Amino acid sequence: MANWPGDSDVFPLTLPLIKQFEGFRTAPYKDSAGIPTIGYGTILYPNGKSVTMADAAITESQATGFLAAQMALKSKIIAPMLQKTATLHQAAAMLSLAYNIGTAGFQTSSVLKKFNLGDIPGAADAFLLWDKATVDGQHVVIAGLHNRRVAERTIFLTADA
């Protein structure tokens, strides 16, 4: 994880970003892909059990804990994918993207490919490619996803203090 700034530094930037765009729900719901979800976009509990529609409601504190556990898991998966050293802001933006599109999606993304080539402007612009969802069999831009990608791109391009 030499190319990863460190979770204790990355998480304080990433947590509010993910919370803002995922939104909080106490009860299970089906996400846009029909997957049972709870809290701040949690689909798997820290114990590895999938969320079901029959699960009990959770508190905001529990949801934050679930989110933190998923961020830790995803950062461990994506950090070794980086061939260049990420700044704190770049890591936060990439972790937010990976949380939303999954680590497999991140691994094949042009964000990662361009980052690893040292093409920072290209990697930043590649965030904007992930603003679509399939609706009635068509790939369409979703306003919420577009806004999230713009925010991630902005964070990715923000210099560390």
C-alpha cells in the first residue's frame, strides 16, 4: 500500500462525500439495480452477510459503522491496483468511486488506467464517464450520478494542503 496515503487520512475526506451522495435510509430498500440496500448504500454487512428486505431498521450510527467497514475493505482492495502514488485527495475520490461502482468496476475503469499512466487530467475526466445507469434497456445520464462524478473529479484535482 505504498501508493496509498493511509486510511486514517483518506477516510475523513471520503466519508462525508459518500454520505452526501448515498443518502441515509434506516430500513432496507432496493437500489436502482434492484439490490437490497440499507444505511449509506450498504449491500453487505461487515460480517459478509448480504442485506435483505426483511432486515431490521438500523440507526445512523450503525450505518456509519457499516460504511466505514466497507471503505476499509475497498481501500485494501484498490490500493494495490495503484502503480503511482496517490495524493490524499486523489485517493479519497477514487475510493468514493470504487464504493459506488464496485472494486471490479474500478479495476477496469479508465480512471485507474489513466492514473497509472500518470495522466492525471485524463483520469479526472474519466470520472465523468460513470454517470449513467440502464433505464428501460438504455444507458442514460442520471443527474445524481453526474453530480457525484463532478464532485469526485473536483476532489481528485484538489491539491493536498
